[in-house]
Amino acid sequence: MTKATERGGGFALLALIMANVALAFGPLFVRMADTGPVSAGFWRLTLALPVLVIIALQRREPLSGFRSGTWWMLALGGFAFALDLASWNFGIERTKLANSVLFGNMGSVIMVLYGFVISRAWPHKAEIGAVLLAIFGASLLMGASYELDVRNLIGDLFCLAAGVLYVVYLLSIRHVRGDLGSWSVLVWSTVFGIGPMLGIALLLGEPVWPTDWTPVLMLALVCQLLGQGLMVYAVSHFSPVVLGIALLGQPVIASIVGWVAFNESLSLTDWIGMIAIGVALVLVRLPEARRAARLAGSPAAS
């Protein structure tokens, strides 16, 4: 257990949950935008950037003077995030909303497995149970609306690629988050993502300039400023296992959004799936909580 994780506590967990809530609204705003889907992602980054810079400066977080290795990781994170957004936004309009969220979050399984590999330790029973319960819950939740169809195949594949790219982004920023402030990390990952997003949108021949600014403003405010701001803060406080489990919560929120915005009913199976993912989040925290308690009670901690 790192000191960063110790300091995180309940606030970091709340930030992680709220980040996933905010990010789950992304597909809704992309569908509402009258630009192309990749162009919507470009505006999400561009409109958020000035606010991110102001916040970083107000908090006196460094925006320059980094080591070369840090710059490379920031560039990798920004490029991976741009490709993630482009792939996901492109796929959202070519498959069902439920499919886009499910496949877009399949990277969470990779994150969990990565966490077990880098720890070089067999997972605790609680962690194994949490992973299985979370996957079970997500399967129940999306089972009724999931559809693997030739018409949706292209969109499904792009959303699946987005899930893998998002893991690259999270691991990149997690690598530098311990040395930099969360807002400075978000500023530069956004900067490095803007160019590739615009380039991809232009290559696809998408309409870039919106006539209705509300959806892209909401993307910038809710998803980039709030969602990614909270995610970058929380990512250094938890292991990849916890982060992976938390990402599985986004299909839960997306289902609720569908219920409210599109009058999609939630069955008993859906509610059981949501409860299962919630219990999984609690279970996966138990081994870390025990390790923190032992560390706090050890002579070295005093």
C-alpha cells in the first residue's frame, strides 16, 4: 500500500465513482452533437483546455520543466486518449448505445489482469470474487440489450479498440501522476490529444463546426473537466485492480441514463447487475483496507 493510496481514503473513492458517472454521459452528448462524432471529441478537448490551464495555474501546479521521460509519457497518454475518443465516438454512431458502453469498458478486464501481473502476487480471495462478481454483474446488466450483429460489427470493433486504448491512457498518466499535479497532467494530455483528434476528423471528412454548441459544451464540462479531472486525481490512489473494477460501473450509469433519457425500462436482472457491481467495488477494497490497517499499526508507521 502506497502513501498515496493511504491518503486517498473516502474522498479518492468518491472521486473515482463520480468520474465514472460523469464519463458515462459521453455517448449521450456525442449522439446529440450536430458535428461528426470525432469532431465532437475535438471540441471536448479544445473547449476544456483554457479552463484546465487556469485551474492548474491557480493551484500552482508546474506546467513545464519536466524530465524527458515525463514528457514522453504525457505525449503517449494524450495520443492514446485521442485515439480512444476517436475510436469510441466513431463507434457510438455505428452500434447500439448499450454495445458502445459495454465494449468501450472491456479494457477494465485488461486493467484488472495487469494489476495482478505487476503485483507479482496471487490475488486475494476477495479480489478474485470481486472480479468475477463485477463481470457477472456487467453481463447481467447488458445481457438484455446486448446485440452482436453484422450491422453493428464495425461499431463494436471500434468501441472495443477504444477500451484497450483507454487502458494505455490510464497507465500512462498513472505513471507520471505521482510526480505531477492532477491538473497539469490533464492539461498536457489534453494538449497532446487535440491535434490528432482534429486530424482524424478532417481525414474522415466530418463537419467540424457545430451549429448547436450545447452538446459539445456539455462534453467539455461534464466529461473532460469533471470526469477526467476526477479520474486523473483518483488514478494514483488505487491499484489497477480497483480501477478496472470501477470502470465496469460505467455501463450501470449508461443504463440509468437510457432509462431517464430514452425511457428504457430496467428489469429486475438489470438491478441485480448494478447491485453486483456495487458489491464488487466494496469487495475489491477489502484487501487494501486490511493492508493499510496493518501498515498503520506497524512500528514503522509510527
